Amino acid sequence: MSEQRLLAEWFPEFAEQLDKMDELYREMRTIDEKTYQFICFALSIKARSKPCVLKHFMGALEAGATVKELAYILALTMREAAGGDDCWTHDAIGDWKTLIAEGLKSSECCKR
């Protein structure tokens, strides 16, 4: 017996709408297949979805991409994520020297 996905079992109406959305994307797509696969590959990496990474890696190859191009997309995704993480973390910490000088306690951090 194959496992059923939670949504398919308990909220099939929603799962059906997701399928319809996929169909709509295919019908209305304004970019070529290779570009579509590149974008999906990058998003799958960020979402940490192994099945989607595999699907879009292979989909990109089937659409004419090279492994070298996919390696570039992987590197670009990692670099952009690192940049975003760097900016966000520095914004979150802010003036860390002041936090230390003021003696902020970890128990007080959620109150800020």
C-alpha cells in the first residue's frame, strides 16, 4: 500500500487546487523550459526539498542544460543565500557591541 500525503487524505480539495495551479503555470508560462527548470532548481535548493532538487536537476538536463550550468545555478543560489543571511543577521544583531556593553541577557532577547 502506498502512503498517502497528508493533504491528499485530509484536505483533498486543497491538493486538487495545487494540481490545477501546476496546470495553469504550464499553460501560461512565458519563459522557456530551461529557464523555468533553473528557477525551480534554485528554489528547490532553498526549500531543501530533495525530491524537487532531483526533479528540476533532471528536468533542466532534459531541457538542454549542462551540468556546468547547473553547478553555476547551485553556486549562485548558495552565494545569494549567504548574502541574504549575512545582511539579515547583521540587521538582527545590530550594534552588537552595545548589546554586550549594556549586559543584555538571553532571557531578555525575546522582549526586544
